[in-house]
Amino acid sequence: MVIEKMTKEILMKFAPGDQKVFTLPSFEKAQSAATQAYRIGNYEETSGWKFSAYIGDAMEGTKQRSITITRLA
């Protein structure tokens, strides 16, 4: 799925075990998405949720990056 930025609303739709791949416009946006996934457990309504995030290499000919996010718990 191609997105401009990761939002809390997108992450809130993940069920335990879900794994999704997103395409973001730059490494910085992908890094921000990973940070948001890691920090979502700090929100009161999602306390105990855990995510992993993997940022892929730059897509050939672009600055776009893929990021794979998995909800662990």
C-alpha cells in the first residue's frame, strides 16, 4: 500500500499477527513510520501492543522505501 505518512489510525487497524507492507516517499518518512509503530504501545488505549518494523532498501530509481510492519501483541 502506498501512503504519504503513517498514522495512528492505520496502526490501530492491525490485529495481533498482522503484517503489512507500505511504500513511503523517503527514508525519513519510513523511519518516522517505524518510530510511530514502536511508540504506539505508549498510548493508554493500546498499552501492551508491540510492533516490529523493517525498512527496505531504496526502490530503484526513486527515493521511495518500503516498510514492513508486524503487530506482535
